[in-house]
Amino acid sequence: MDKLIKTIKFFFFFSLLVSFSSCFSMEKNQQPDNTKPMYGEVLKNEIYKKLDKEFIENCIQQYGTIDSAVIVHINYAWGYFYRNDVTTAMKRFNQAWLLNPEFPDSYFGFAALLDMQKNTTEAVRFYKIGLKKDSIHQRAEICYQKIADCKEQLNDIVGTIEVYTKITVLNPNNAFAFKKLGYLQIPSEAALNAFDKAISLDPNDPHTFINRGYLYQLREDYPESIIDFTKAISLAPENISDYVNRGIVEMLINNNQDAKKDFEMCVHLNPKSGELHRFLGLSKLNLNDKQGACTDFEKAKELGDEQSQELINQNCK
């Protein structure tokens, strides 16, 4: 009988131990994880709830309002993302989410970081949540721009193009997004289409004409290239690089007199540039003005242009 009682007590104790261990294991596995979106989406115990409350109270005391605190932590998060500190960025997005779970930016941040971690399914889920929280797209466009900036900084060109494409879907009138799509996709047909759209939206930006002109130059469509460089010059007549670009194309098609005029303007705008004197010399050389060319090559050398010496050796002795 004693042996039976001892056996029963043993199994009772063992059952309690297993039960306690299971509860402890569940408690341990359900620990919030600030390196995952929404702290791993687990229910927090009273200790964590108390810590959260203290954090929120401290933020209100420091920043005045919840909204102000959210913006501060969101900006911290984007800053860490920009510097490729994914872990700290996730922690800051979590803090912003804790302060206000209805603010869309945290969800876009979660999605972008998950995308970086190649967790595409979860990234899509959080993008959808962000868009749902931002039904009128006041924050989505801002967040996508932040993501594009971060991806470009991290040299993720494919990812950057994808994000700018999303921006154009959200806002088909975003000229800047089309400009970036054009620049990032040179010399493809997609780049040309993007530049065309950007110019239709913002016809007074000389940089877009310069970029499209360069694209035409790469495609050896020199007449169109000159048209765009000329338009850029009309919009920004003090921009030396526009004259340089047009002058180079003019030399490529043997419009050397026009090229000379462009490089004369360049030297007028910046007489201390050895490189510009060398270009002017080359245009004169193409016009058989050897003496004038050598004078410019010597001036270029005097101003520190290292490539001029070879031209002097070849043409001026």
C-alpha cells in the first residue's frame, strides 16, 4: 500500500513538473522580440505592459505629444535604415508602432526591412497593412520615397526602381519619381519613356533635358541629343556642363564651329579650368587652327590638365 501511494505521489509530482515546464516554455517562447515587426506579434505579460506604459509616459514627457514622439522615432528608424543598421531600425519602428499602432509609417518600415531580409510574403502583408491604415495615401508616398532613398543609398538599384514605380502608381503626377526612373534605367527604352513623362509634368527642369540628352547621345541619336542640351541651356544658361555636353556631341558629328562656340562659352564662364581649355583646343584643332589649338593646350597644361601634354607632343612640335 505504501508503495502504491509513493507511486501515485511520484506521478502526481511528475505531472505538475511537466505542466509547469510547459507553461514556462510557452511563457519563454512568447517573449516579445523587438527585432521583429510588432515585437513578434505576441501577447505581452504584465511586466512588459508596465514597461510599455512607462516608455509611452516618458515619450510624452520628453516630446509633448504622442504624435510628436511617433515622428521622432520614425525618423530615427529611417536614419538607421539609411545606414544599413537593420536591427536598430526595426527597434525604432517598433517603438513608433507601440506609441501609435494606427500610424501607417511603421508598417511601411516593417515591410521594407522584411523585404531586405528576403521575407517577401511578410513584406507584402505589411505593405498591405500600411496602405490600409493610409487609405487616402497621405503617408504612403512619403514612406515609399524614404524607402527609395534608403535602397539607393545601399546600392539596391533594382529595389529602388521598384519603389519609384510604386510611387508613380500612387501618384501619376509625381515628376520627381519619373525623373529618377529615367536616370536609374539609362540607356533603356524605359528610361526614355520615364524622361518623356517627367518632362510633360515638369517642362522647366534643365536636369531632365540634360539626362535625356545624354541618353540620346548614348543611343547615337545626336540630333535629338543636341535639341535636349540646347533646351537645357535655355533654361539654365550659366550651367557649364550643358555647353560641354552639347559641344562634345557637336564634335562627334563634325559641327566643329558650333562646338568651338560652346567651348568658348565654357572658358568664358570658367577661365581657370584646364579641361575646358583642352576641349576648346580640340575644337580648334578640328577646324585646322593648329596655332590656336596649341595655345589652348599650353594654357590647359599651365592650369594643371594632365592630358594636355600628350596633345602638345602630338600636335605642337
